Amino acid sequence: MNTGPHIAVVDDELATREMVGDYLRMHGFAVTLCDGAASLRHFMARQQPDLVVLDLNMPGEDGLSVVRQLKASGDVPVIMLTATASAIDRIVGLELGADDYLAKPCELRELVARIRSVLRRSARSAPAQPEAGRSVRFGTKWFDIDTHRLRDEDGRTQPLTKSEFLLLKAFADHPRRVLSREYLLDIADARDAEAFDRAIDVRITRIRRKIEPDPANPRFIRTVRGLGYAFEPDGALPRVSCPTGTRNIVSCRKRNGALPHRRRKSPATARGQDACQSVGELMRIRNKIMLVGGIPIAIAAGIAVAAWLLLSEAERARSGAVLAGAIYRDLLVAMSVRDDYVGANPAERDPHAERFRELAARAQVQLASLAPLARTQEQRREVTSFQDTLARYAARMDDYIAVTTVNDRLIAEMSLRAARLVTLAEEARARQHASNADIITTLTEKDQQLRRLRDIVDSAYQLRATLWGLQTVLQRPDGSDPSFALAQMQHAATGLGEALGTRRGGEARELGDLSRAAASAERADLAAITERLLAWCDRLLKIEVTAQRALQEEVAQLLTYSVEANETEQATQNVAVATLRLGQETHEALTRRDADLAERKLARSGELADIAAALPISPLIQTDMIDAITEWRERLGTTIEGIRKQNAMIADMDQTAAAMVAKARSLNDLFTGDADWLGDFIGHVLVIGATVGLLFGSVAAFAAARSITMPLRRLQGSMLALAADPLAGRIAESDRRDELGDMARAANIFVTEISRRERDLRQAKERTDETLAELRQAQADLIQAEKLASLGQLVAGVAHEINTPLGIALTTATLLGDEAQEFERALKGNQLPRSRLAHFLDRMKEGSRLLFDNLGRASDLVHSFKQVAVDQVSDEPRRFEMKGWLEDVIRSLGPLLRKTQHAVAIDCPAPLQVGTYPGALAQVLTNLVINAALHAYDEGESGRIAITVRDAGDQLHLTVSDDGKGIAPQHLGRIFDPFFTTARHRGSTGLGLHIVYNLVTNKLQGRIDVESRPGAGTTFRIEMPKQLAGEARTEAMAAL
């Protein structure tokens, strides 16, 4: 983990943010990446960074507002790193408090150098504290060094920024001395890559606003051109003496340490100037330009005075013309508004009337304003006449409005009377309609009664006919059967009974009794009953026929009444329709103000009154209708008289309006003509004056231009020569005492400064190259140390692996020695039985086998370890069998794997030959296995590491995978970066995977990829040629 200064990188572009962060981490900085202002504030709530690298153009809150907030809440150094590189943006950023400004794209080494420079300035110890209570007078304020504030005579204090305090402190410590911009920039921490001078000038300007009585003409902090700034405690400029006869102003600067500061002086002071300075002032180019422009300016001034006098009159004429035009337009609008008033509905007239009065009043006011602008007597007479005509026109309009108001009221009352007449006619019609409805109802009832009587009469006649037939049958001498005639009689009786119905129940019961008696009587009694029935029928017929005749007469009378009532209703409705038509036609005549047509409508209204008087309706309604018609006719007559008055008024107003239009046009023409004449006269005066001034100015300009262009051409030649050869020397025109001399001297200073900076840049580049070489050598040393560490680990593995078989061999040899000594003692004592000899031989055979096996195992281990070691040290390519070689390499890592309890599985086809660098491949495989063992699992956790080899034609696919905890997504893209590690606390250098990547892509001519997900393990895939190109050519040459 980096323990250097903490840098916050704020940029909305992920690629830029991560690139800058990675580069800063490589140089030992602790870095926090923020994607915007909100993320930066969230981070600073937890930790304060040592410096902020800030982008300017970010979505949401931009970088300028972030700088403002950072400087308001603290003093965190800020470097603006942005694609916006204009001078305005740099100045604004530095004004807001940024400590440096760098434009994208930039050299990251320059960014690191600027960060370290700003951190050095911010860590610089504060200036020595002055004695307590020290204050220095700066113009209108006192500078209190202890409180870092300015205060005025009344004790009011004003805070200072850090740079303002440092600048004032420097001026207070060095009064009356010129302080260069470079010195002030270092003091105030105001450096910028391209805007050095502007940055300090802005700060000086802010200080002057606080201390100078007149910041535009500073007296206490003055500018020394070409050198810097000086503080004058008493506000008086130092006298810079230049001996009489000294012609070189540069030597004058050198002796006095400052440029002579020019300011306005009184005539007495000017007469006391040194000779060199007065002569120099006469030689300035600006004096020549003033001389050139003086004569034309004097002529122009005279022309300007005359033109001003004439222009005032022209302006007066133009104002009158504009005002006359406005009056003319208002008059036309007022006439249009009058026409709108005349043609508007009564309810809509008031706004037009108010608009007319407003326009008339405005025209009166404008005419009153136009009167003082009249330049001639004719104009004044026209204005007065126009005022009288406008007043008469407005008065006639007021009279017309009054008459129109009365007519509108009468027309409204006529409408009410017409509506009343229509209502009365409708009421009469409704009553008549109700009467007609009653007649119809009565006719309907009478018709139903007549139908019932007709049915009874018809049924009685039918019954009487059947009775007559029955009598005829009964009177026959042959004794015919009367049953059929009796049945017909009963059927007719039944029909008559139904016709009688329930309303005449007594007669129906009587008929029924007689009918049933006839049906049950004997033939001898049947004739008597038939006579009784005939008599009953005759009586009934006589009654019903009489009733039928009376009912028919009543129905005829009702029909007559119905026809008359219908005619009355139609006449009433015709009155209402005629009233509506007459009212509409009368309204149209009144709207058109047609008095003759209205007279004819008045005559027709008398006919309508006669019709209403003749209607057979209710007398009360008839009287109301006649009264309504009479009142309507009276108001119509009055309205007709008002219309005649309106027509006369409109005719009079039209004549007045025509006169006003003519007067307004005349006024407009008078004032416009006057303005045009004055404009032409002024134009002639200006043309003549400009021609005279141009002639004098041309002569003076030619003379002055010749005195300027000749030395300017010489200066141009010197500048071109200097541009072609920077070592050509100083510009010869630097001894001049005018602006060209200032330019030459400034160019000489620039050339000197550029040469110095070029020399400094060359030295800085040499130091950078040396540092880069040292870094590359350090990287090579680290890689070699990593190789030696692998070799040391191999040696440790060899020692551990060989120790076991050698220990067994040593133990076996020791036991065999003991057995030999015991066998020798038994042999010397002649106590050697056969069984003891056989036992000794068995033990010797077993010991020999053990010695042979373990020493052979040790020999094999030494052989394999020797090959691995030779491969790692020799760094030469060769062909080898892949599976056996893998087993040897993994065997060398046995102690480490047994310590971590990780299992390593090898999956490789047996007959696979590979021609490559075994040492480089062994270091790749060793670093991958060690990386998995140390980083893929937590401490104390065991896992499985799988090594898979596949033959893919000319390519070899080698996969190293584990089932550990995987790699975090934010680290996955950086695992091959040098010095990147997450286990530096356990001694990791962060070079292992970086070495793997370089060996695979360079020496082994392959490529390596990685896949990992948190909790799902990590897989490294290597694709490399089975036979290196150089090795293949070597083998081919050997075969030949």
C-alpha cells in the first residue's frame, strides 16, 4: 500500500481517471478516484486529501464551482487537469484559487512534477512571524500582519486570501524595492504553465482595489514596466535620476534598479525634468501620432461644434416630423375606431368610445407638444388650426355618442315591446289551442256515444227482423218447426245484449229474460212471448233513434266550433310571426340607419294593430297586445328622428375628418421637408470639413509614417535575422527611446530568457534520462532478484527432497554396520549357528536393497533438480518431454506445497515434445503456482491447483487454474502491472505476474489471458508455439 501523499483524482472519464491514478500509484502516491463533485465530497467527509487533481467540464457540478467550494472551506491544493485550455478558462480557474493548470492531453511525467512542486509549496514553512502588534500602512488601509487582515481608520476589518497576505507581507518587508514577477509568483503560489504574468497581475489588481483610493491610478503599489512591482509607503514615486547627456535608458535602469514611472505632472514639475527624459518624450511614437492627428482633430472639432448646433435643429425638425407622423397615424386610427363604434352592437360600443376618446386626447397632447417644435410661422398656424379642427371633431363625436345612446335605449325598449307582443300572441294562441283540445276531447266522447247508439239500433233492428220471421213460422198452418227461427232470434238477442253492455244492465236483463222465456216456452205460448219481444224492441228503437238524432246534431255543432277555434289560433300565430318579422326588418333598417325604410315599417305596424283588435281572443290579452303595438310604434317614431340626427352628424364628422386628414398630411409634409433640408445642409458641411481635414491629415500622416516605418523596417530585419539565428546577438534598435526601442529591449530580454529556459530544459531532460536509466536498471535488478529467489527456492526444495532418501540410506548403513560388528563377534567366538548366518544374509540383502533404492531415488532427484536448475540458469532453448519436465518442476515446489496443504494435479499427454526455453517456462509455471498458493486462499485454507497441457497443432495450450477466492473486478485489469500486489504486507513485491507476462509475450513468443470471478477461482491460459522459430531453424540445420 502506498504511503506517500494522498491525491484525489476527479474526472468523469473512467479511462482517464484510471490511467492517471495508476501512474500516480507507480510513483508512490496514495490515490482515490472520484467520478464527480458528489463523489469527491463523500470522500472528503471521511478523509482530507493532500492534493486534488480536478477536471473542469464534468456533468452536473463543474470544476470551477468545486474549486470555489474547496477554497472556501479549506486550503487543499488543486491542480486543474482539463481539455479546456483557453486563456480565459485558465485565468478563471486561477482566479478561483487553483494552484496550477494543465491542459489535456499532457505528459504524465509533467503532471507528477507539477504535483510534487505544488506539494512542496504547500508544505513550505510559513514566513517568520513578526513582532506582536506590527502593522503597515498600505494606502487607505492598515495591514495587520498578526491577524492577516486589512483594517481602515474606523477599525473595520477585511479578510485576505493566502496569496494576498503573502504578497502584502513581501511588499511590507521590501518597501521601495522592485520585486520581480518571478519572485512574487513563488511567494504567492500563483504559478501556471502558461499564464505566469497574468496570474500575478490579477492578484495585484485585487489588492489595489482594496488599498488604493483610485485603483485605476495606483499610487502605493506601482508597476515598474519590464521588471515587476514596487511598494511606496508614502504614495510618492521614487525619483529616478538619469544624468544629463545619458542617452541609453537601459543603463539608466541598471543604475536605479527600476524603470522610470511616467505620470502626469504640473507645468512647473515638467520644466524641472531631466534633459534626457524630456528629449525622450519628444521622440515617442505616440507624440508623433498625436501630432499627426492633432490638425484633423482640430478641424473635426470645429466641424463637430457646427454640426452639433445644426444637428440640434435637425433633431428638433426630425422630432417634429416624427410627432406629426404619429399624430397622423393616431388620427387615422381614431377615424377607424369611430367607424367601428358606428357599426358595433350596442353592447360593444363602450370600448370603442373609450378608445376614441383616448386617441383624441393623445392627439391633443401630441399637438400641444408639437407646437414648441414648430420652427416657422406657417408650421405654428397649421398646428393651431389642427387643434381647433380636432376639438370640433371630438365634440361632434361626443354628441353622436349621446344620440346613439338614446337610440340604443329606444331600440332596446322596442325589442322588449316586440318580445311582449310575441309573448301575448303566444299566450292567446296557447289558450285557443287548449280550447281546441277540449272541443276535440268532447267530439271524441260524442263520437264514441254515437257509435254505441248505432250499434244498439242496428242490433234492435236485427232482433225485430228475426222476431218477424219467427211469427211467420208460427203462423204457418202446416205446423213448421220454429227451432231455426228461434235460434236466430236468440242470436240476435245476444248481440243486442252485448251492445247494451253493463251501462244499461236493466234493459239487457229484461231482454235476456224474454229471450230465455221464448226458448223454453211451448209452441202455444211462443207467439205471445214473441209479441212481447216485438213491443219491447219497438219501444227501445223509438228511444235510441231519438237519442241518436240529438247526438248527431250536437256533434255537428261541435265541429263548427272546432273549425272556428282553429282559425282563431292560426290568426293569433300569424300575429306573432308578423311581429317577429317586422321587428327583425325594423332592426335591420335601424342598424343601417335607413330612416325611410323604418318609416315604412312604422306604417305596417298600424295594420298589425288592426289585426290584433279583430281577433276573437281574451279581451285582457287583446288589450295588452294593442298597448304593446302602440308603445312600440311610438318608440320607433322617436328612434327614426334620432337616426336622422345621427346621419347628419356622421356627414358633418366626415367633412371634419377630411379636413383633419388634409391638415395632418400638411403638417407631416412641412416638418419632414424641414428635417430633410437640414439633413442635406449638415451633410454638405460634413463633406466639406472632412475633405479639408483629410488633406491636412494625409500630409501630416505621410511625414509621421515615414519617420516610423523606416526604423520599423530595420527592427523587422533584426527580428527576422534573430528568428533565423537565435545566436545572432542583440537587436541593434534597443538604444532607441521610443516604443520601437521598448520592443527591441523586450525582445532581447525574451531571447535571453528563452535561452536560459532552453538550457534549464536541456539539463532537466538529461536528469530525467539519468533517472529513467536508473529506474530501468532497478527494474532489471528486481527481475534478477526474483530469478535468484526462484533459484534459492529450488535449492531449498532440493535440500528438502534429497534429505529424506539420504537419511534413510544413512540409517540403513548404520544398521548394516551394527549387524556386521555383531556377526564378526559371533564369528570370532565360534558361536555362529547356521540360523544366525541365514539371518545375517537376509539383513544384508534387505539393507543393500534399501541403500540401492534410496540412493537411486536421491540420484534421480539430483538429476531432475540439476536439469531444472540448469534450465533456469542457462537460459538456452532446448527440446524436452513436457510431462516429465512438469513433474520435475512441481517436485521442486514440493516443500512449499506441502506447507500450504494444496494439491497440484497435472493433466498432460505423455508423448508431447516441446522446443522452447525451459528456464523461462519453469519460472512462468513456478510464479503462477506460487501466486495461486499465496494469494488464492486464506491462511490455513487448502485447495486444488490444476495444470492442464493440450496439443493444438503448432501451438501449446497451458492452463493453470485454482478453486480459490478469485480476483476482485477492480484489480483484474492491473494484475500484470509492475509492483501491483494486494499482499505487500506479506512481503510480495508485485513483480511475479509482471515477469510472467513479459516472459510469455516476449521470450516464449506467446500470449497469456486470465479469467476470474470472486468466489469462483482464477484461470491463467497461455498459448505459445511448441517450437520456437529460432529453435526450429537450429534443428533443421542440425538435421542437414
